[in-house]
Amino acid sequence: MVDIIAKTPCEGLLPLTIGTTTVTEVPPSMMTSVAPYKGCEKALSTVLKSTHGIAAPAPGRATGKEGARAIWFGQRMILLMGPVPDAALAQHAALTDQSDAWAVVRLDGAGAAEVLARLTPIDLRDGAFKRGHTARTELQHMMASITRLGSNSYQIMVFRSMAETLVHDLKTAMQSVAARNG
């Protein structure tokens, strides 16, 4: 019989520090896509707030904090990260477990925005992409979700199958920024 060993998407690849920037894997947690039924957006937000303490995010925004976060994930789609979804949410939305589908990393440090600017077309300037802002966008050649967590901190999500490519692309950009800033 073959023993199957569970591994995280970035196991053996992270953490990585180059220059002033560090990328770490976010420990796996429950991730649930929440797709509100037509006309149920307000009721869903009310239930999400009463059961998990976080409001449904507006387009391009994330709500909550580490351990319980709701991320806008596209048109009429929210990603609930952290808690197991309360059963009451199913009355207002379709719920799908996404826990094993994504590689989630955190990019921190003084050069984090410079690193991401080499990989994505979104405007990462402080005035345009503030704390709590999120975008579904291209990262190099992969589709990704990027959420700003703090002044020099970003959460990046790509499909699990792209984890090694994500780390490679981040490493290359980190090396480039470190060399430039010498």
C-alpha cells in the first residue's frame, strides 16, 4: 500500500528572504467560495456579519482580519477564509469548499510593492491600492488574487498547481529589486 503524505502547496519552497522582502506560505485554512443567490446579497451580508463577525465585501475589497476574512473574488463571488462556514449561509448562497485549490502566500517588506510591480499590471501605489483592497488580476502569466494587508504586506493567491511557478516568479522579481536597490 502506498502512503500518501499531505503537503502544503509551497512545501519545501518557502520561506524566502531576499533583500528587504520576505515571502512565506500562509498556513492552510478553510476556504469557501460564497456565491449569493439572486436578490440575497443583503441577507447574506447580514448572516455573514452575525455568524462570523465580518461583512460581505464590496467589489475590490476585503473585510475581516487574519483568521476570518472575506475577500471579493469576482462578480457575485466572495471567498471566505478561516472559519468553517455557518450552515445559515447556505440559505442565501451556494457554498463550495476551495481549501485545497489555492496556494496562498504573504509578501512582506519594504520592497514588496516594487516586487509585485514587476509582475502585475495593477496600480499598487498607496493612494490607489490601499489596505483592504483586493484584485483578481494577472501575476506574470497566472491569474491571481492580490489583497493588500498592510503598508508593506500583500496576500497572493494562485491555483495550487501554479505554486512552484509563483515562488519562482516572486524570487526572480525579489532578486531584481534587491540588485537594483543594492
